[in-house]
Amino acid sequence: MMLVGLVCLLVVTAAESSDNVCSYQDVLKYLNLTKDNGLFSMTRPVKDYTHTTVVTLEVVLYAILDVVKIDQTFIPYVWIFLIWNNEYISWNPDDFCGIKNISIPNEVLWRPDLTIEEMIEKDKAPPSPLLIISNTGNVIVQNDQVLVSTCRMHVYKFPFDIQSCTLSFKSVVHSVEEIRLVHKASSADVTRWSREVMRTQYEWLFINMTVTNKTVTAFNVQQDVIIFTINMKRRPVLYIVNFILPVLFFLCLDLSSFLISDSGGEKLSFKITVLLAVTVMQLILNEILPSSSNKIPLIAVYCIGIFSLMMISLLETIVVKYLIEKDFASEDNEGDRDHSLSEDGNKQDKSKLHNCDAEEKKTARGMWICDVTSDEKAAELLKKEEDQTFIPYVWILKSWQNEYISWNPEEFCGIESVGVPAEIMWKPDITIEEMTEKDKAPPAPYLTITHDGFVEVTNDQVLVSTCMMYVYQFPFDIQICNLTFKSVVHSVENIILHENANSSVATEASREVMRTQLEWLFVGMNITNKTVKNFGFEQSAVVYTITIRRRSTLYIVNFILPILFFLCLDLSSFLISERGGEKLSFKVTVLLAVTVMQLILNEILPSTSNKIPLIALYCVGVFGLMLLSLLETIVVMYLIEKDKEEDKDQDCGDKQSKCTFAGSSENLSDDLREVLKTLLLILHSQKEQEKSGYWTNVAKKINKVFFIFYVIVATLFIVCMFFSWNKA
């Protein structure tokens, strides 16, 4: 009996539970939510159009993936939470077994058309496929997004800089009367949440995140904007170890070079090598820093300051070496003169006439110095010019009339406009002639239609377009790039394009919303309307001409000034003696440094200009002057060496004649021997005055004339380049 009763009880319980079984499908059927019901995804979900949809937005920073300084882009990985109310969704949980939440596909319901103003590429992370709806009508969406966005970098204090990058969320087409954006969490809460989930920070330390809300006016429409400002500090350790300290060590090496003797050539070679090492560091710095700052970064001042100190030290070494060589040469001349007088005045010492080896030992000192110098001499590298591309980030507003759309607002409670998905309406096939790549920015999901049939769509686009660069004035150039809008297939009889604002209005509007300009300063925008003829039919076109000017500060500091310093070093090399090999080594090293600068310039400039750029003329001119100086040094050294060889041959001939005279004079009387010796001395002195040092004197005259010529030509060249740049 007990067993039968238990079975009966189980049957009754099962029957009762089967009566209360509920499924998510029951809720969806009750709400009539299906993919085929497009009304749920078409427009803003309000029963009265005057109701405002309040969207709660929260952002958590999950990771800082990259900060590209040269391109001025910020790549964070963020979690985005959105909550809003759908007035067409509600149910009583008691009627559906207590079900309060359901997950459904994203595309079934309308979602707010939020965009990030700074975003320049589509999201790289996979989108969330589902959203959650609650019984009260709240819709919850969570998305993980990798945002490639613009960020204005301030590199004045690099690498001890603190950067602030913003993420500005706003609606694409809806005004504040339709969508209000709010955030409930404070800046402290958002910062704390981000610190808790942070995975990686790249080379940056996350400081905090601040949240602000404001209302802006864009295209005559007021919209809510929530701005998340991410503050971060660069980790400077590697830059200190790999850049700042090495440059400082090079300065210490230059200071230590004062312990090296000035008499040899090793000090000069040492200092010019260290100076070239600092030049390489400057070129590396030029690749790291963007040219977007109007102020010279402190690290650039640091490098150019150390470069200048080392160059002054090098010039001082050259002057000191010149004075020592001058003093040493005068001592040698005086010693040789005393040596000749003592040799000729000592008439009683016959051993000096018979011993030729003793004469060779007296000249061994100068020959040894020449040998050491010879041994030392032997021991002893978004506007993209090269791609001709122009990459602007633009907001494009298009409007046209659809004659099949119209309604009387009075019949629909005064509704004058409706936002609908962009893919359900016809859109004009507008293309940009100069565009060479597909748009990377996310397209606007909605467009607006008005009661009188006008359709408006706003798109943010990253345009990779061609632009003919005129680099004659580089780096003081002004570039003009066009964006030509026209239809793909429709003629002027079908579609006519015309601008909505004049050039001055468009220029001011662009200046107001400009986020970053990289190394370019926006000058102005000019708008023209014209008719073009393509493939036998005419088309309407609107041309936006954008004028921009390059920031030249870093190019002056890291390129033009170092080349000018190298020219000054080459001028100072005229103080170095030609008797050793260090002058030739010094000039070749400086010439190679200018060659490296030319190779870097070749990577920057395109090969499309019919006129040689002024900066290329500047480099080639300096290179040509230094090459002439090097050739002149080779000629002078050749003449001096020729004079040395003749002196050597003459000394050996004199020694042989003295030995012969000494042998033959043994048979003569003392009086006759003295007369012959006096005659030989007179003849020898006359020959020495005629031949000794002849080529050396010629070399000195050539050197003086060429130095005057070199200074005049170099000065005129620099002045002409300055006036050419200024005139251009």
C-alpha cells in the first residue's frame, strides 16, 4: 500500500510539473521576436517618438596593446557595456516560470548607433553574437573591442612623458532629443575596474581614466558625448639605458680624449669617431619621434647640445694640433739649420767626412715619425612622401531626396524624421577618385529619413588616397591634395552633386573638430564644383582641395644642422698638418657621414619630382665641396711627399760626394783641402736654396688659395640655399 501511494504521489507531482514547464521560446513567441520581424531592428524602440532613449555606457580598459608614436595612434583593448530600455519588450516572469532574462542574437533588436570619434579602423576583435533582454525591457550588450584610434602625442618630455588619449562615444545620427548617453560609474570606479582586469600595458603604465559628459553640435544637430580620457606614463628605463646613457657615455669618452696626446693623430680619429656615433643616435631618434610638436623635444635638445659640445671639442683639438705642429716644424727647421752649421764649421773632424752612417742616424728622427703615422692611417642611416599617399580621417555627410518617401507629420504626432538601418535604403554610388584602398573605419549603421523625403547619412572614413607631392621646398613645403567625389555610373542627367557649405565654413568646421595633424599643419580647405567627362558621358563632381604645411622643426635639428656642422668640421680640417695621414682619414670620415645622411634623405623623398629638391641640392653641394677639399688634400700630400723624396736623394748624393771628397782630399795639402771644401759648401748651399722645400712651398700656396676659395664658395652656397628656401 505504501508503494502504491508513493507511485501515485510521483505521478501527481510529475503531472503538476508538466503543467508548469516553460521555455525561452514561449517568451519569444509572446513577444513576437523573430529574425523575420524587422520592425524590432528598424527604428528606435519607443512607443512615443518624443520619449528619449537613455543609453547607459560603461568602458573598462582591459589592455594597452600599442602606442605608435610616429603614426600617433593608440590601440587599446576595451570592454564596453551598453544598457538601454526597449519599450516593446516586457513580460511577467510569473507567467513564464520565473524567467527574467533571455539571450538572443544581436541582429534581432535595434541597437544604438554609437561610434567612437577617434576610431580610424574597424574593430579587430570578434563581436559579441548575443545580447540579453530582461522582463522590464532592458537590453544589455557587452562587447570586447580592439580600437585603433588617433591620439595627439606630446613628446616634449620624451621619454619621461605622460600621454592622454581620449575615446569619445556619440551617436551617429540621433540628437539629444532621441538618445541621451549617461554613465553611472565615477572616474575612480572605472580606474579601479581597469586596474583589476588589466592584462598588459605595453611600454606604458596606466595612471587613471576620467569620464566626462558633454553636449556638442555637429552638422547643426546637438548630441551627447561621453569622453573616456586614458592617462598613461611611459616606462623610460629602456630609453635611458639604450639611448640617453650611451649618448652621455660618448660625451664622457670625448672628455677622456683630453688625456690623449695631441702630437699623434689618434686623438683626432678618436674624437671624430665618437662624434659620428652621436650622429647615428640622432638619426635613430628622428625615426622614433613624430614631427608633430611645435616645440623641440628636450631629448632632441639633449642630443644636439652634446653634438655641439663634442664638435667644439673637436675643433679645439684641431686648433691645438695645428699650433703644436707649427711649433714643431719651426723647431725642426732650426735644428736642421744648426746641424748644417755645426757640420760645415767643424773643419778638423775628419771622422764626420768618412762616416756616412753617422749622417743617416742624424736624419732618422724625422723618418721614424713618418713611419708611425703611416701605420696609424692603415689601422684606422600620415602623409608618406615616398608612397605619394595622403591619409585623412574625414566625416562625410550626404543627403538626397527619395521621391517615394513622404508623410504628414501631423498624422503621426509630429514625427518629422526616422532613423532606419542603412542597408535597407538606396544610396548614391559616390566614389572618391583618388582613393586607393578600402575604407578602414566602421560604416554608419543607420541613416535618417525626413517627412519630406530627404535621406541623410553620416560616415566617418579613413581615406588612403593618392596625392602628387611637390617636395622642391622640403622640409618647408606646402602640399595640396584633392578629394574628388563623383558617381560611379550615373551621368549628370541622373545625379548632380553640389556642396552644402562654402570653403570658409568647411575650413572652420574642420579646425574645430581636428584631433591630430601628425607632422602637418592644416592650412585650409577649398571646395569647387565642376562637370567632368568620362567614357563619353558627363558627370557632376565636387572637389575638396586640402592645403597642409609641414612641421620642419625636427628636420632642421636632426638633418640640416648636422650636415652644416660637418661642413664646418671639414673647414676646420685645414688646420691639420698634411705631413701625417690623420688629415686624410679625418676628411674621409666626415665625407662618409654626409653620405649616410644622403642615403636617409633618399628614403624620405619620392623620385617623382621633375625639379631637384632644394634639400638634395644642399646635400649634394656640401658633398661636392667636401669632395673637392679631399682631392686638394691628396694633391698637397703628394707634393709634400715628392719634396721629401727629392730631399732624401739629395742628402744621399751629398753624403757620397763628401765621402768621395774626403777620400781624395787625403792626397792634397791642407790649404788646398780647405779651399775645395769652401767651394763645395758654397755650391751645396746654393743648390739647397734652389731645390730644398720647393714642392712644399708650392703645396702651402695651393692650400692657402684653396682655403680662401673654399670659404668664399661655401659661404655663398649657404647664403644662396637660405634665400632659395625663403623665396620658395
